[in-house]
Amino acid sequence: MRAFPLAALTSLAPAALAEEPGQRFRLGLATGQNPQARDEIEPYRRWLEGAIDRPVDLFLFPDLAHTAEALRRGRIDQARLSVAAHAALQAACDCVVPLVLARPGDGTIGIQSVLLVRPEQVDAGLEGLAGARVGVGPPGALATRAVPLRLLRVAGRTMEEHFAEIVTVSSLSTGEEDVLSGRLDAVTAWRAVAQGGAAVKDPARFAGLAVIWASPTLPVVSHVVRADLAPELRQRLAAALIDLPERDPEAARALEPDFTGGFAPAVPSDFQPLVEMAGQP
């Protein structure tokens, strides 16, 4: 997961969207340079028109930054965002609300940042790692760098304050090897989490390491709308999206070809850790 830019999302520009019969609805999606994107998303656009009973215009953007900016300026009403981009936008303008979360098809509900140590270090806890050398992901890495650097605290101290040295590692496998060999005392990683909190893809299982700290579970992909969209329309759209995979599998695949596990209701608290991170200097 990549970190999210904050500076580009800091200026505010409210734009009201009234609930009027027959008003057009504006859907925005980041599709890169895919020349077939408009045709590929068409099944979802047609379904959306029926679900909300109004014309839907499709706006395509080269990346998430442009998509988020269009939301901020009130030029589109709905978009698919990474939760990092969503959190940055929410912290900058409080102008969007989450509708649903897209789920992978493997039963997972999100990811956690984790700190891995050798098994014999677990009993001493994070306090026992005072003065340790800890490996983190490269600049731009969300789950293995940005999240632990902002959220991991030991008796109120940040990682930089508690540990002796923070070292950038080029890959998780390199970091794991360095911990096992003693060159590092701990390394950050991430794991997928299923309903109930069980780790589905746990890097500690494969490296012979143990998890000594885990972040709150963070979703991966969210579908959001402008906060000034009429509440009745928001509720109708959220309910329709949750039912979408059963009612129109083709439209669901058009919207989420890679996340095939359907949609789950989203609430603002799902994003609070990242929103707080995005709002910090």
C-alpha cells in the first residue's frame, strides 16, 4: 500500500448538491490510461441509473489525486477511493462520507500494520525493545511505514523516541532475515484480517517471527459520496451497492473487477486512524 499525498488536498471549496427530481448524478473513477475504461464501466453506470432513478454521467480521471480533487470541488458525486486517499480528503475538507467498503474475494475485511520480533522477545513487550533497531518500509509505504510511525506508541512515546534507530528496509523478506540474524530487533509488516480479527495472511507464520504489536484493522477500498448529497439518496445507493453482486453480477464486476467479495456497510470510524494521521503535520 502506498502513502497518500496530503498537501494537494488542503484547500476547501464547498459545493451544495440539491435533491431535485431528474437531477443528473456524477460518477467519477480513476482509470489510468485504459482506453477501454468507459466501455468496461458501462454495465455499472447503467445499473446505477436504475438504482437511483436519475441519469448518470461518467467522469474518468488518470489517478486518485485527480478523483479526490474533483470530489473536493463538488464536480462529482460518487467515487471509488483507496482508504488512504479517502482519509486524506476527509481530513482536508470533511466533504465526503463513506458508503460501502469493497471486500476481496478471500474472506478478508482489511489489513493491519504489525511489528514482528523473534519469538523470545514477545514476553518483554514493547517496553523491552527500548533502544532497539527497527526496520520499516521505504518512503511512500503506508502499512509498513506511515501507519506504524504515526500510530505505534510505547508509554506515550513515538517509535522515533522509544527505539534507538529506525532503519529503512528494501523488502519484507530482507527485514525478516535481518531480524532473524540479529542485525535488526524488529521489523514492520502487514497482514490481512478476516471477520472477527483472525489473521488470514500472517507474515509471522512464514518467517518464524512473532507479532508484538498490531494496528487497528484498516479497510482497503471505499466507495464515497459527497457529504452534501441528500441523506435519502445516500441510503438508497448504499443499500443498492450491498445488494449489487447478487442482483447484477456483471455490474458488480465492472465496478470492482479485483475485489470480488462484495460490499459491506462503511462507517466513519472505519477510517478514523487514517483520518487522524492525515490531519497531523
